[in-house]
Amino acid sequence: MFSDAFVLLQTLFIMIMVAVVAVTFTVLHKVNVLVVDANLVGQSASIFDYFGNLSGFLFGFFVFDQLAAYTNLKNNYLGGYWGAFSETLFLTSVWFPGDDRATKEFKTTIVRWGLAAYTLMCGSADPDTSEADCTAHCVNRGLLTTEEAELVTQMGGAATVPLLWMFDVFETNLAGKPGDAFKVFKIEDKILGMRVGISSVLTQVSSFGLTPLPLIHMMSALVKIVSLSFE
């Protein structure tokens, strides 16, 4: 559990908060600012008991919640992306069965862009990876050309940019073919599935809206202190 930097940080904050409160009460007692009597000791014990139980509950909740989030991300979001991508490749092979150079290049381009979108998504989800490093990695692996990487950079490194290109090339290459309207609708549905997978992954790994556990502990402890002061 402590290999997760967030869990380790929350645990350290909790320990520091407990130590600060204990030292503060001790110093106030030593300088005779605060007189420690049996009633105060009982109230303090009640506060720390409440605080400790809350800490244990929230810590356990966080761990199991993270496990559930990981499973959901892996099975639904990443699985959804790869499922939609594999179906896109399957439909491409069925609708474009030719082995001429142009068809092969078209199929290769679809594979490149799908893998590039996934790589860009991984780079966006990693706080230690910059946008420039991620696009350079795509170029080095042959997933993006230099010109394509420049376009991605202009769009802020968005992982969905290659998927937008897929929309355009499929509409162009399917135009005039039997059932082109249905095929365009079908392939766009799969590409949208890939886009949903990317946006869901990036939303899942975002810390936006995540209330820090130490803040929850502090607020709960203050509420308990105030309630005890009126008893």
C-alpha cells in the first residue's frame, strides 16, 4: 500500500497532525497555560479515540476504493478502448480487403494512429511525462510522423487528435462504396468508443475533486472538539 505515494503522504500527514496536537497540549501544560484535569483528559481521550477510529475507517475506505477504481479503469476504460480499437481494425480489414500499396498504407495508418492515441493518453496520465517527451516517443516509435507530431503539439498534445484524423480518412475512403452511410456510422461509433475510453481513463486518474484525507480528519476532529466543549 505504501508504494502508492498518495497513501504514504496521507499517512505521514496523519502522524504529523497527531504529533503536533500532542506536543501542543504538553507544552501548554508545562507552561501552566492549560491545566490538565481528569475531565479534560477524558475529553481528550474521547477526541483521539474518535479521531483514530475515523482515520482507520477512511484509510481502509481509501485503499478499497482505489482497488475498485483500478479494476474499473482496467476492465472498463482501458478494456473499452482496446475493444473498440480491435473492432475498428476488424471492420477495416473486412471493408478494405485489398493488398495493394494504397490499401496497406491506409491500414497501417489506422494502426499507427490508434497506438499513438493510446500512447498520448498514457503520457497525459503520467505527471512525470511532458507533452514534448510523449510526442517525441510517438515519433521515435513510428506512430506519428514529424508533421503529425507538430499538429498534435499545436492541439495541446490531446490524445484524441489521431482519432479525429480517423474520422476524416474513413469518411473519405468509404465514400461511394456500397453501404457507405452505414459503414461510416458504424466505424464512427467504434472511434467514439475509443474516445470515451481515453476520456474516462484521464478522468479516473485526475485528482480534481479529491478531498485530501488530512483535511477530512482535521474538520472531523474540530467538530468533535466543539461538540465536547458544549457537553
